[in-house]
Amino acid sequence: MNQEKKNLLKQKIQHIDITSFNSIPLIESFSHMSFQSRNLANACKIYDTMLQDKDCTIILSLAGSLFSAGLKKIVHELITNNMVDIIVSTGAIIVDMDFFEALGFKHYVGSPFVNDDELRKLHIDRIYDTFIDEDELQLCDQTIKKIADSLEVRPYSSREFIWEMGKYLDTNGCKVDDSVVYAAYKQNLPIFVPAFSDCSAGFGLLDHQRQRPEKHVTIDSVKDFKELIETVFRSKDTGIFIVGGGVPKNFVQDAVLGGKVNDKGELRNPAQMHKYAIQITLANEYDGALSGSTLKEASSWGKVDQSFEQMVFSEATIVMPLLASYAYYKGNWKKRKAKKLSQIFK
Amino acid sequence: MNQEKKNLLKQKIQHIDITSFNSIPLIESFSHMSFQSRNLANACKIYDTMLQDKDCTIILSLAGSLFSAGLKKIVHELITNNMVDIIVSTGAIIVDMDFFEALGFKHYVGSPFVNDDELRKLHIDRIYDTFIDEDELQLCDQTIKKIADSLEVRPYSSREFIWEMGKYLDTNGCKVDDSVVYAAYKQNLPIFVPAFSDCSAGFGLLDHQRQRPEKHVTIDSVKDFKELIETVFRSKDTGIFIVGGGVPKNFVQDAVLGGKVNDKGELRNPAQMHKYAIQITLANEYDGALSGSTLKEASSWGKVDQSFEQMVFSEATIVMPLLASYAYYKGNWKKRKAKKLSQIFK
Amino acid sequence: MNQEKKNLLKQKIQHIDITSFNSIPLIESFSHMSFQSRNLANACKIYDTMLQDKDCTIILSLAGSLFSAGLKKIVHELITNNMVDIIVSTGAIIVDMDFFEALGFKHYVGSPFVNDDELRKLHIDRIYDTFIDEDELQLCDQTIKKIADSLEVRPYSSREFIWEMGKYLDTNGCKVDDSVVYAAYKQNLPIFVPAFSDCSAGFGLLDHQRQRPEKHVTIDSVKDFKELIETVFRSKDTGIFIVGGGVPKNFVQDAVLGGKVNDKGELRNPAQMHKYAIQITLANEYDGALSGSTLKEASSWGKVDQSFEQMVFSEATIVMPLLASYAYYKGNWKKRKAKKLSQIFK
Amino acid sequence: MNQEKKNLLKQKIQHIDITSFNSIPLIESFSHMSFQSRNLANACKIYDTMLQDKDCTIILSLAGSLFSAGLKKIVHELITNNMVDIIVSTGAIIVDMDFFEALGFKHYVGSPFVNDDELRKLHIDRIYDTFIDEDELQLCDQTIKKIADSLEVRPYSSREFIWEMGKYLDTNGCKVDDSVVYAAYKQNLPIFVPAFSDCSAGFGLLDHQRQRPEKHVTIDSVKDFKELIETVFRSKDTGIFIVGGGVPKNFVQDAVLGGKVNDKGELRNPAQMHKYAIQITLANEYDGALSGSTLKEASSWGKVDQSFEQMVFSEATIVMPLLASYAYYKGNWKKRKAKKLSQIFK
């Protein structure tokens, strides 16, 4: 690596540790204030209520460049402490960021005030104020290809493929102690990525299929939906914790609708909405797009109950640590057990 | 349908016709102003330049509730006038909105100031200020199932399945004259939906697979990526016209990266970025998420050339008609021919 | 001026002419769509209703860098066609932008992608993508000082001082044919700037007071409020057309509350809210700040009636021309007469 | 008060106490992350650097409904610990919120999901999710009138009038222990409100002037600017801490420009920009309005040095407590003394 590139890739992004500070006093103060501080406090309390509700399966929906920004360790903590049961995410978070770091690569503190043409020449990719070594990212692509090459040829759900990624880390060594993919593998926690080709995994699988035009692994997005609904269907109640919007938000909201019919084609009676729902977002409601659509709107669709729902309009890197720390120090997760929902599919 | 529901579903959404007004004088004025009016004028000119560039394949990326909002006929016009060559979209736009209307169902003028619990009881779904009859939406799901049931059992790309949807309309009758799915079918224009299960199609395909646990149609998201890249690879130059962000934006931006390697595994030399890029969005840059990431940032990744790129920070229902009308009345599309890129895959 | 500066200040901002295009067909189409296009259409219709209502005094509230962006001629057109009766604005719009251009100076097409340290060295001020010659701006300051030096020493409302600015242009020559200050002067239309020192006028008046520490002109902000309320009080009904938020928005909304008590301290009976209200803004509601606060919220304060109110969440340079052109071509202003409300104070 | 109103005005807003939690560990973690968390950490460090710089006068600029939201006690803490030297604010914050509470009135936890017509009938004003008793607010107006009635007839700067409000509290008793107006009075810290009539003070002064049409107190907004510049001029260096945008932001940014000429009309040499600048805002840059204009843009105007500047795009109720707590627990304010800048004018 030349010196100029080395200088730009020097200071590593470090993931925040929610056990290193206790946000309860802050959140308690927020609950007596106005605007988004009070909304955040209310979201904290709803999440804590989910954790106290023994019948509730908790689904975490992730979108945005969260793990390159230092939020990975939070989700790792949520998994290992049984504070989440299912994850639905964009591909970038799970593959380009989490699996990428599990292979030993890093994200770097950068700046938005740079010449992007210069970065490109140095093979440095930019995410707002964060830098990535493009050469390392291509090694990540190739590892995905290697995994695909090793698998039995058949259609896979993204959950199945991500489980294989966890197994790869188990076999070949995981270079970090906060990998979400690896923790989920060990804990039988299902991770779904409904648009699995739309990330580094896409490039690896593409090469896999190109080399094997006749016989190759496929990723069946219907299977994703079927499996997610199956996990929801087996849960008495569900709660959703949404960070960002996009496909993962829609997918987890829809999951209860699909649940209306069971495996035998019988109607589930009564059809149930998500009992709890919180969302952290900066998207606006007024353009009609799904990302900023309110949880009240979702209620018209039969997706979300209005009794326990809260939108928090804020950027995730600031409020997600506060929210997770609150729930961690409240300690109600201690009575929860790992639901190991991936075992359903074995 | 009871009277209360009838009253709420009375006034139909009507799709705007870009040939009914000529935005050129307005856009010319905007080009001498500041802020987003000038950005819009610049985006108009870049799109018109794409249309003049014989070597340029134009990819339209769609996200947000665009077609329920009255923007469907615009895209229909772009297709029939050879102003776009490839479409990448969310599932909701193509299935829940376009195909839904092709089956004879409608969207309705509603209001955001309503009781969502009441709507749910009436089986009315709300998108901000727009209403949908949930019972009709379930008929749409079932039509997807019927199509899947009729197909040869194998993995399909979303493009292939959407082509089958067009064929269904051809056989069974298309109830509207502005269906994007049907126009694309007739014109051999590929439509990709990278998260195909994340919409009404997901419910239909789910039921299809549940009834046929052993032998059923699958949707291979890798195949989507492979096919999109193939179309890009066969184009001398490419331009992207992005409305909203999300998975479609990322997918079309990534398409040039995958193009670096050709079908024989050979490096494409030189690797080429999208030559032109415009985006209409309200997403912010500063939360680091993909939807609001600048086209300059995409340049660091080798995705977008900086010579002809323009972000327009505005809500789509207002500016997309202005942009399309400008290009329509400029008339440079008249020298373009349909690229019929779906024929590659036959 | 050195060559580098000349190159940066070459292309002048040109003000859009709402008579050069007819937005009625576009707005009619928007009224059958969703989201902000429909909101814009509704705002257009409310504004047109104000123009048809003979009893309605129309107050235009302006904030944001509107006139440097090419929106000045619109307001000039509204004044000369009796489409507005009172203006409340930030100082920058009226002094730094309108009066500045009336003195013969210009705004220039610039770019946000520049080195601001370099601009400063060249005495070029930047407003996002627009450039101003700082040396010319200081000449504007000094003209304000000259006007103040010539006046009788007493407290002035901003309206009175702006009338003197119009008189100065009348005497010394107005260099443009679309000056809002000059048109308002000739038409006896009151312009209020509630924070009058917060702009170029502040610098001029500062120098005036510094040179005359004992006897000098003062700007009494209470007098502004008193006069605005007096004009509102004499109007049977009022409608507000708000572009941006800030102090002007609050000031015009408050004007009806002050009107509850008349000059003799008697209660006006019944207390009346603004009958019509529209606002163009990009500010969010959820941070609790006034700029993005809804017109429904204003109704709780007794400021705005909910029967005819509409927020349009959009950037002003794109939608204000559409809105004004619609009302212009509807032609209902033709039956309106100039209210000449400044004459009240003579 | 009837029962319905009593039920709505039950739960009081409580002001957050920054000494009750130590945000240093959180902010340290944020400094190794991305996006707004890192920006916040950087802003914290710049503010702490201001506090360490003995030559730096710190100006706090306030806009938005901050004090009704529970952020008042923070500013009180900043004053009593010599962490701020000058305040520039909207009128609502200082009069309707701070002085209002000093008279013994309260803000209440409310909801945005209410019927505003009902609230109006109950004389309840709404600020997004916060309620105010309109009857109490009118008592606040009348107290302002009473103060004005008692004063010598002459032009006042807002700073002078606000000092009289502090004196009123000193004489008549301040009902709370966290009044910013009262703390500033005792500490000779100047508070400027450049649009002083645009709030509850406007209503009180209006009645004062109406009853005394010939001889009455006036508020000279030029005097505000002159006094602010005088305080800046006497400071070796300045730092600005901006919450929200609007008139206060512009006013404090402009203060260094006015400082270029001293009281004798001599040029200050060298002209100096604000050495430090931080801003918390949710406003966008791309509409060209001042509120969201970057501090880099301000540098082109000669207002802000680029060496120590940071925008934090976030809602204030969440990040202002974190920022203030960080600086409080760093303790560098302990070596600072009260600058007592109001004494300049005695």
C-alpha cells in the first residue's frame, strides 16, 4: 500500500460498547422533556417492555451504514444477551461490514471533504466520512464465492447462506470478538437479508454462477419470506425494533400479514399485528415513501398495533447506543432465553 | 362494500400526462436561478444529453410510493418513446401498484388525518394521503400465485417473472392503457426488482411454495444481478436516472462494478463508471445511508463519473413530471430506438 | 476587479417571470395525485380563493435566501397585480437582495463545491451555490447609512424606514424594473422587517448611530408590531402566504392575536383567526421549532383557521413559481384593487 | 380551570440537569465512530477548547422551542459556571418560556395527536407535543407591560429591557431557581433578542405603547447590534455555540463583521473571524437558507474561521444535554471568570 493511502487509512473505527456507560439517568430525564428526547425515552421503555414480555419474539430491522459507523458491537451485545431473536438487514451491513471485519479488515475514520476522484485512484471507497480499502472489499467478495463454491447446489434462503458464512468463520477463524454473523451462527439466531445480491455477496455469488453456468447455488428470496413468516407464526407475540427504513422495514412489517395463513393454508385466528414497534429514522413522512411512513400508518395495513409504538426522528449513531444501554442496564433481558429460531429449519 | 368504505374510496388517483404541458420554458428559467431549481434544470439537461448519446443505455431506478401517487403514466411514456432502456424498482411499485392497476384496481385520494384503526376495520390501507382497498390487494397477490402455479419449476430472475406477468396481461387482458409491466413486456424492456418477495408478489409466491413444498418456482436474486450486469456490459456507455434511493439505487450503481469482469471471467478494460447520473431524493447525506449518499461519493467507489452528475433534493411527485416533460418536448428521443435488452436472454 | 474574481462573477442570476409559462394544466394534474404535488395544488387553490375573497387582506411572509435565488420578480408581479397587500420579511431579502439589486448590483451563479477561504480572499460571499461581491454589499450598507443620516431623528418602524428606501430609489433612480422595495413604495404597500438590524441595514444604521452617538434614528420593533396589527385590525378577513419560516412566520401568525384588542383597548369581537393560510417549507415538524410547526398547531393558539390551510413541504425555488403562475393565470386578481395600507399611517 | 383542561395540564415538563450524568465516556466513544456521533464528539471538543482559551468570549445563540422542551436548566448551568458570556436568542425562549416560568407558570407534557380546535376552546396552546395555558401566557404579556410602564421613556436595546426583567424578578421574587433571565441579571451577562417584539414581549409592549401613544418606551434594534458588536470588539477572540438557526444565528455570525470598524470609525486590524464555531441543527444546506448554511459557507463571508468549526445535524433536545455535560465534567470552566460584559454599558 502506498504511503498516501496508508495515511488515509490510519485511524480505525471503533465500535461503541453499551456496557461502558449507563444511559438510564439520561433517558429518565428525557422522559420529562419534549420532542425527540421524550420520544426516545418512550421508545426505550417500549423496548424494555418487549424484553419483559415472555411471549414476545423481538425482530431487529437494520438499514443504513450502521456497522461501518461503529454500531456493530451493540448488535453483538443484543444477540449474546438474548435481547433480540431475529435480524432482518440490508446486505451491506451483514456482508460488506460485519463479515468483512470478521475476516480481519477494518473501517477507517475519514472525511466528507475530500476529492473522490483521488480516492478512487487509491482504491479507497467512501461512506460519507468513513473510508474502506476497496482491495480488501474484493477479498470479501471472493470469500463469499469460495463459500458458494463449497455448497451443495440448490436454492438457499439468505438465512441459510448467512449460516454458512458463520460456519466458515467457525472453521477458518473469526478475527474479531464482536461479529454479528458469527454470534448469530453460534446462537442459532436467524439473520435475513431480503435483497441478498445487493451487496458484496452479490459480487461473490455472481462469480460463482458465472464459473458454473449449469450447476450453481441460487438465493431464493421467496424462501426468505417463507422462513421469516414461519418464525413469526410460531411466536405468540412479536415486537419490532427498526433502525432506518428500506426493504428490511417493509419485510418485517409484512411478516405478520403473511402469518395470517398457516402452513396448511389455514387462517391464523385471530390475525395479529406486531404488538410492539419502535423506529429510529430521519426519513420524512410527507413524501409517502415507506422509510418514513409512520407506525400509525402501518396500523391501517394491519401490521402494527398502536398501543405500543414510537417513532424517534434522529440519526442512529447517537440514539441507538442510548437505547441499547438503557435496556441493557434495566436488566430485564436476564430472564430471557435464546429462542434459537434457526433450529426450526433443521 | 359498505357505504362508509365506498365514501372513502371515491376519488381515484389520476396519473399525470407529461405531454399535456411543456415544461421547457420553466426549466430554462430555472437554469438561471439558484438552489434546487437550478439543480433540477441541470438534471434535465443531463437526462437530455443521455438521450442524445447514441451509445448510452439509460437505466431508471425507482423507489418510494411513486405509482400510487400518479407517476405511473410518466414511466409508461418513457418506455413507449424509448426514453429508458432498463428499469430497476422496488416490488411495491411494479406489483402492488402497476400490476394491481393493470388488473383493474385503483388508488384513491385519501388523507393523512384519519383514524388508522378505523381504516383497518374497513380493510383500507393507507399510504400517507392515499387509500387502497386491501381486499383488492389480496386479489393481486392471488394472481401472482396463479402465474407462479402455471410456470415451469426452476429458478427465475425477477425480470423473467415480471415478463410472465406481462404475458399474463397479454393473454387475460390489461385493464389500463398505461401499464408499465405490459409496455415493458411488449417492448422487451427488462424490469428488475432485486427484493422481489418484499411486496404483493411475496405473498403470492409464498402461497405458491406452501402449496407445493417439493416442486416450486424460486426467485434467484443472484440471477437478477447477473442479468443486469450483462445488459450493462453490452452497453458502450450507461446513464442512471434515480428516483428515491434504497436497494434499486445501490443495485444500479453497483452494476458497473460487476461489469468489470466479463462472462468469461476476463477483466473488462478499461473499467467504466456510469457516464451520466441524476437523482431525485429528499434523503440527507449526513446520516451516511445509501439513499442520500451523493453521486460524488459514488465516484470514489468507481460507480459514477463526476462529469455529468446532479442530485436534486426534492419530492418526486413535483419534479419528476417537470423533468420528464422537458426531455419529452426536447424530442431527442425521436432518434433513439428500443434497445429490447430482454432479447439478450432469449 | 482581478481576473479570477471576474471569472467567478460572470453569470448573473435571472429572476423567473411567472407570466412566461402557465402552470394551470400542471397544477390541475397535481390535484389528482398524491403527496406534495396534491398539497401544492391545494395551496394554489387556497391562494386563488383568497384572491377571490373581497374581504381578505393577503399577507406574504418571506424567509430564506429567496431573492438572491431568482424569486424577486415573482413578488414584484404579486405587488403590481394587487395579489398581495402586506409583506413581512427577513432583512436579507429586502435589503441585501432587493435594495442591493435596485442599486444596480447583481447576484451570480456559483457553486457549493468551492474553497471558501479562497472566496473570502477575493471578497466573494457565498450563499450555497450563489455568489455576491462583498465590496458591492458594503456599498449597500453605506447607502442605508446615507438614508438614515438624511432623516429626522426619531424612532421609526421598519416599514417607515423601508418606505424611505423606496423614496431614495425614486429620487436617485432605481436601476432595475423589478424592485420590490420600489414597487411597494409606489403602491403604498407596507413591508415589515421585524429584525431589521439583522442584515445589511444593520451595518448602515450602526455606522449612522456610531457617528451620531447623541442624536440618531432608531428602529422601534414594537412600532412594527403595532402597525402590522393595525393593518390586520382594519381588515375584515386575512390570509397568509408563508414562504420559509422564522421570525416573519411567527410575526404574521401572531398578528391576529394582537388584533384582539383595538386601539382603545377594547376587545375586538369576535376574535378572528387568519381565515386562509398556506406555507411552503422544508422544515420538520418534529423538532418543535416554529419554522416547521403545522398550521393546525397554529390553530390551537387561535392564529389560523383549519378550514383553509395547507403546508407544502418543498423547496421554494421550485414551487413558488408554480404557485404564483397558477394564481396569475387564474386571473381573479383582476377584480382586486390595491389596498394601499401604508396610507393608514400618514 | 375546568376538569378537562386540568387533565391535559397535569404532567409538568422538567428541565434536565447536566450534572446528574457524565457524558464523557459516551462522547469519547462517539469520537471513534462515524456520522453525527463523531461530529457531536468533535463539537464537544471544540466547545471544551473554547472554555480553555482564556482569550475567548463565548456567545450562545438559541432558536427553536428549547426552554419549553426542558433545556432551560442547561443554559442556567452554563451561566452560573461561567461557561457562556453572551446570549443571543429568539424572544419566545427568553420571554414566553424563561420569564414565563420565572413568574411561576409551567409547560406541560402533551401530544401531537390531538384536536387543535378543542385545545383552542380550552385556551391551551400547543408546541408539537407540549402544552401551555394560554391564560397564563397573557399574564406574562401583562407583566412585560407593567415593566415597560415603570421605565423611563427612551429607546432601549433588548439587552437593557431584559435586564429590567431580571430586576423585576429580583424585586418581586423569582419563582424558580433556574431562570436564565434572572441568572444573567445577577451575573451581568448580556442577553440580546434581535426581534424582541416577536414574542410575548411584543404583546405587552404593544399595550404599553397603545395606552401611551405619545410617550412610551421603544426597543431600538440597532442598539442591539451596536452593543453586541461592542462586546465582541472588546474580546480578543470569540467562539460561537449555535443551537438552531434563524435570526440569532445570523446576528452572532454578523457580529464580527461589524467589529471590523471600531467606535471611532477606525478599522480593526486585523479583521478577525469567530475563532471557534459549532452548530446543532436539523436544517438542510441545500435550500440556501441561513439556518442550514454551513459554517464553511460562513467562512467565505469572513465570519467563521474553518480551523475549529463543526455542524452537528441532530435534534437539540437529545444532543445539547450531552454536549453541555461533557464540557461540565471536563471542568475547564473552573478557571474561567464571569466576564460581566453588561458592565460595559453602565
